[in-house]
Amino acid sequence: MSFVIDVDGAAVGSASLFDFDLFARHAEMGIGLERDARGRGIGTAAIVQLVEFGFARHNLRRIHLQAIGSNTAAIRAYEKAGFFIEGRQRQHAWVRGAYEDIVRMGILRSDLAPPA
């Protein structure tokens, strides 16, 4: 399932949950933002909302993702949203003419603090 990231009525990106495993109750997520929307907390807010949606509406217990290792801004946003780095696949992806590491990250429902 995919969602549009909207800021003041303008679409600035998308966020998705996919590859659901309903038996193990996990899914993968991805997000993409237009360049002008980056660095303003929009991505982190969208990630938090998508994680809450996955846990509350789909009863997931785990959400995971992959990030390009050199994309430190994205990795930082995922960490702010509660994701942990779980591993690194060295030189796993061919990106813009060079091999890049893939950073595997995940969050468990139990990682989130219960509502106060």
C-alpha cells in the first residue's frame, strides 16, 4: 500500500508498506521525497506515521527497510523514527556508477514506548 506525502496540499513524496508476511506479521517500508522537501523533518514525520499505521491497522510486529549506506540523512531519519541498524550488505547495490553498501534497518512494535 502506498501513500502520498502531502504538505500544505502539495504532493512532496510517497511512502509505502509492501511485501507483507501476515503469518510472521512483518512488512517492508520505503519512502521517497522530492529534493526540496528533504531536511525539514517531513520524512521523519511520514516514517513515524507509516510505522504507527502498520502496527495499529495491520497488527504488524516488525517493519524493516533497506537504505543506501551513503544516504546518511535517510539513515538518521529512520533512527529518529525508532529504527535500529541490523546489518550491512557490503557493496550490494550498483548506484550512480559505483557499488554501495545496503544498510538493513528494523523496528519492532515493542521498541515503541506505550502511550502515556
